[in-house]
Amino acid sequence: MDQFYINLLFVGGSFALYIAIAIWAKAGSTSDFYVAGGGIHPVTNGMAIGADWMSAASFISMAGLIAAGGYANSTFLMGWTGGYVLLAMLLAPYLRKFGKFTVPEFIGDRFYSRNARFVAVACLLAASITYVIGQMAGAGVAFSRFLEVDATTGLIIAAIVVFIYAVLGGMKGITYTQVAQYCVLIIAYTIPAVFISLQLTGNPIPPLGLFSTHVESGVPLLEKLDEVITALGFRDYTADVDNKLNMVLFTLSLMIGTAGLPHVIIRFFTVPKVADARWSAGWALVFIALLYLTAPAVASMARLNLMTTIYPDGPEAQAIEYEERPQWIREWEVTGLIQFEDKNNDGRIQHYNDTEEFEPTAEARGWEGNEFNYNNDILVLANPEIANLPGWVIGLIAAGGLAAALSTAAGLLLAISSAVSHDLIKGAINPNISDKGELLAARISMGVAIALATYLGANPPGFAAQVVALAFGIAAASLFPALMMGIFSKRVNNKGAIAGMLAGLISTLVYIFIFLGWFFIPGTNNLANTPDNWLLGISPLSFGAVGAMINFAVAFIVSNATEEPPVEIQELVESVRYPRGAGKATGH
């Protein structure tokens, strides 16, 4: 069977399953729509959290970034998994005890201020919309190759599917859909990894294969990879990080950003009890670990396969001729995500690190610049093709990549929808709106959010994982400190919370916009992609941790300079710290 039809079979079958589940689990009330009625089992919820969490950034882009940057980009692994420990220990049970549907509602009630709730909504929308751009971009990458359509058409198809099952089913439909999506994505991720690990190392367990011997050369796999890429001017794959401060701040930003992401937090309201919220977090870590332990192996093996495809006789020998390039390169070129320019007119694909240090070596070989460029986001999806795996494996990973992108997109869109319908419309504009009216508002706002996400996803500001990292920085700088202070500090008042959130959000956005080149300051050079100009070498992707520190500092200073919170609020904070005996989340 033609590969296109195999892909269509796997992708179409999985989509049909998602839509069928949404129809079966259609939300009939706001409780169903927001928190699935509060009756989800912890194991089921943990699996749904895993799918919600393992987005296009995890499935598609993370391994690509690790493949490109090696050890230096392991910060994505450490930050994203470490954040779940913080979430399970410091936030999930206490927020579940409070018993509200949304993060802005908690902040509004805890800080006894409608304005605090509105600021929290703004922070939530900034983080969630930025995050969903990455998911839609990832969906576009997957569709553009496997359904042989352009990225824009792929985005539209993805948007239609999400619209049907998210708008119809709400959290109830999304939960059971995400369970199915988790099964699809974890099988799709691990099966190709097992095949490739067997091919390269003879070990069927990818995490162990990463540290095994490369069958063809007889040297350790990572040593072989270092040998290949350093001979082409690239940095050692296993090299340490130069800027330790930036690495620590980036990891911290991802960790606290994880703990502050509203679309993850809302999942802990879908279980019956506080203890179930803790168990949900524990099960989620188990399910997430299955992919995250495999990702470094997938990244390393993908990079080695790519380099040995271009230089089959080794980096010291000649590269393959462009006219004899393998079929997978031809097919990905159609998407525009692989580009070739024959700069020295020798008809061969020269792929190397075009740096000043490597220039003498390149000149001696007759090379006039790197000729082969590829989008990092393609590596996981292209890896089975590079390794010449069976067509059904390629179709499976297509379905898995789309499942990862769409599952997280659905969770984010629900968080956006609930913020608009529950926190803005019901919380401020029309407090007396009926349950039916609020449900309609939620569905309309989600439809608008899907349209906006599709539009922005067509022109993302970076790779999927980079865009997601920005979203984590925004959540880390704005929402996480407010949640932490709301739970553990009786002294922080409404004025301090509002000032802190605004200070953290604004400082982070300004830094990101300036140093990613999205905002030009008269009298300066363009600061985009110029690490030498970064404050203390801190990347825009890492600044969320600094923004969080600013948030904490401003909140405590303002709170201590103004009146104490009312006695009943201080008693509320005290009661939230002991999360026992909580009933269902009511949202009221």
C-alpha cells in the first residue's frame, strides 16, 4: 500500500476515535465541561495529564532540540519533569482543597479582589495563547509531511478536529480523548525507538541503547556521535554547558512554569478527593517518564542517522550526491522544512558547522558554506524514514505526533475558554448567567480561541519547543508566584499580588520582545539572537525565573507597605494548607 494511504489510515482512524469519544462523553453541564463532573479516577486522570502535558514540544520538538544541542538542551528534560514534582507537592492538593474551577478564580477569591482575578486572566491568556501557538505549529509540521498538504491546510484540518471534540465534549470529552491520545502517542514514540535502538546498538531498550556500543563501529554510541559531528565542526554532543547561570535559570523557569500552567492545574479538579489529586500527579509522572526516558536516545540516534545518511563513508569522505539523495529527503523538501543550496557547485550535500574555527578545514575541502538546512522539528517524525522502517511505523508516528499536538491544544483551549466564560463573563460581566448560558459562552469562546490559535500557528515565532518555553516563562513569572503566595503566605494582600503579577509579566514580556528582536529600541542595534547583549548572558527563554523573583519581591514589598489582609482571608489561607476532607469542586 502507498505510504500516503497508510498515513491516512492511521491518522484518520485515530481522529475518528477521538470524535467518537467526544460524542459519547458529551458535556451536559458546566461541571462536565470544566472539570468532567469531578469523578475521574486518578489513574485515568494521570494518563490524561500525561497526554495533556506531552505536547508537540515533547513529542516532536524536544528530541530535535536535544539532537541539535546535545547535553546542553537536556535542560528541557530536567525542567519539565522537575516541575511536576513541585506541582504535586506544593500546589495540586491545596488548590484542589480550595475547590474552584480556575486559577483566576482562586487568585480572585484568595486576594479578595476582582482586579486580581482580571490580572490573572490576562496572565493566563498570555501564557496559554503562546503555548497553543507551539501546538498548532507542531500539528502543521506533522500534517504537511504525512498527509502531503501544506502547513496552512494542515492547521485548518487540525483546528476542525479539535473544534469537534473539544467544543462538544469539554473537559469530560477531552479527558477520555486524552487517554486514547496518550496510548497512541506513547506507542508511536517507543516502537520506532525500539527498532532504531536494535539497528544501531542491538539493544531493544532505547535508554540503555544510548549507552551501548554502536554495532557498525564497535565504539560507544555517544562516542561515535561525537566523532562524526566534531569532524564537521560541530560542538561535542556530550560537551558541558558554558553558561551555568543561564542553564540553572532556564531549568528553573521550566520547572516553576510547569507548576503554574493553568491547563495542567485544572486537571486536578477532575478527581473526587484531595488524595486523588496527589495520586493523579504521581501516575502522571510514571506515564510521562515512559517518553522522557526514551527522548535522549531518540535524539542521539536521529542525529547519528542523519549525519551518516549524508556522509555514509564517514565525515572525512565525500558526502552523497544531491541527485542520489534518499527518498525521505525529497519528500520533506516538498514541505519546505528541508532546504539545499549547492554553494560550491559540486553536486554534493555538504552539511557542516559554518563557523570561523572550522573555516580553514572547509576551505581545504573545497566547501563554500553549509548547504543543507533542516527544521529541528522534523527529526522525530523523519527518524523512521531515515532508518528505513516499515510503512506502518511511519504511519503510527504520524498519528502519534498529531495526538501529542492536539491533546495539549485541547487542554489549553479549555483553559482559555474557562477563563473567558467563567472568570470574565460569569465573574464580572453577567454574574447571574444561567448554567446553560455559561456553557454556551464557554463553547463560543473556545471556538474563537481555536480560530485565533490557528491563525497564530501559521506564523509561529520559533520551533515548537522554543515557543512553548516562552509560554512557560510567562507562567513562571506571573501565575506561579501568585499561587505560591496565595497558599503559603497570609501576609500578601490584594495590592501586593496585583503589583507582583504585573511586574513579573511585564518585565518578562519586555525582555522577551527586546532580545528576540520583536521590539526595536531606537539608538540600538538589533538585539535578536545576540547572546553577548543579553543581561548577564540570560536567554529570553530563561528570563521567566528572573520575572518570578521580581514578582515575589514586588508582592512582598507592596504587601508589607500596606494593610494586612482581612482576618477571614488569613483564616482561609490557614484552612487551605490542610487539604483533608475536601468534597467536589463546585466552582461557586
